[in-house]
Amino acid sequence: MYLFFFTKQIKLLIIIVISLWLTACKTHRFLYYTPTPNNPTFEKKGDSKISTEVSGNILQSVESVGGVFQGAYAVTNHLAVGYSYDFRNENTLFANIPSPFIGPAEYNYFNSSRVITSRNAHEFCIGYFTCISRSRRSNIYYSTYAGYGTGKFDMKESGIFTDTIPYERHQNGTINKFFVQPAVYFKHKAYFTLALITKFSGFKYHFTENSYTNEEKDFFKMNVNGNDLFCVVEPTVMISAGMRNIHFIFSITFTGFVSDKKLDPINNNASAGFIADITGLLKKK
């Protein structure tokens, strides 16, 4: 049963990767980016997690680099709470230059553009975890977390409108999100963990400043108002390995929108860093 579940998750990831590759040349402005999920892989009361990771995107022609800091604590043998903070800085160039491989470039409204975006977000979660299969050397666990997230973004754009006419655009605002995050994770003793996570999120935007015209918003898929609800599903594969209380951790996440309204996301995220069980380290002293 569990092997079947893992196989379905892997197939979903492959389909999303192929879709991203096929649409990579259609680059617009990005209001949404894919965050690293905070998914503790706890076993019992008193387990803790503190992690720091570098994060960025793959497969898309956007320079997006940031970091994520996460913490969590198992309050009981089945209940845990967590907090996550992440930030991202993006610097992307666009130009209407015809390509011999894909024909005339149609992805930029202006002649040439530079878009700089900065983001940060906080997420709070509470959840349930339990062991669903035990063996001598390894166990399989199930968890479900639910939570709330809030973040800010600031996008500044400048470039050449037509010929030599310069232009500037600016928008900033906030995003508010609710999510549910089921996961299955496999732990081999205390030295290796494999987790398959699926995060379902619904979110809305609020703009405090926006100088893009309505035509530009339509072209760049940013014609969004505060009443628009967006929903995404974000499958993740996470691996950690190391000593008993300190692991190297790596994860890769993809985003699939299930909303009717068009919105271009930075629809993938890869993170790598270190995770530690602080309570476990203190007990050893």
C-alpha cells in the first residue's frame, strides 16, 4: 500500500516537471513563488527541529535565491507545532529578441526590462503525527499539519519601453495563506529520512501600491484583486541524512495551480542545508 502511495507521488512529480519544461519559454512576471514546506519528521514527545537552508529555483529563466529558517517542537507523542521564515531575492532580465529555435519572442510587453523582486514570509503550523508501520531497523510515519502564512513582496521594474523611451513600474503588497499539509515519511534508525509531502494552499493578495496599467497586468498575468482566491498543490520530496541529531537536508518542491484565474508562479523550489534536534543534543551533555 505504501509503495503504491510513493509511486503515485513520484508520477505526479514527473508530470509537473515535464509541464514546467514545456512552458519554460513563456516567461512573465512572478507574483507567487514556491516556498520550502516546514514538515517535521518527529517520532515522539520532546523531539525538536531547527534548520537553516539555502533555497532557489530550477528549470525557469529567473534568478531567484534566498533562505529559509524553520523550527518545530513535539508537544506530545502525537501533537507538534512549527514556525518558518523565508526570504527570496529575484533579479531577472527580459528582452524581445527573436530566437531561431522558438521564433519571434512574444513574452515581453516592453522592448527590454529588468525586474527586481524581494519577498519574505512567515508560516505557523500545528499538526498530528503517528507511526503507521514498525520494523526492527526502520519505521514509517504519517503526519498532517495545518497552518497560516503571511508575507510581503516588493517588485521594481525598469527598462526601455520602445526604442529609447525609458519606463518604470512598481508594485508591493501582502499575501495571506491557509494550508493543509499531509505527508508520509520513512525513517531508517536515526540516520536517514525520506519524506513525501503534499501541501494544499489557498491564498489572497492585497496590493498597497501598483503602477502597472490594466493592459500590462493582463499581459503579465497579474490582473489580481483582493477578492481573488488562488489554490495550489505543492508536492515535495525531502531527504535528510547524517548523525543522530544533526543531518544534511535537501528538498525539491513543485507547484501546480488549480485556480481559474491566470497567474504565473516561480513554480519550483530546491533547498539544501542543515537540520538539528536541539533537545537531543542537550540530552547528550
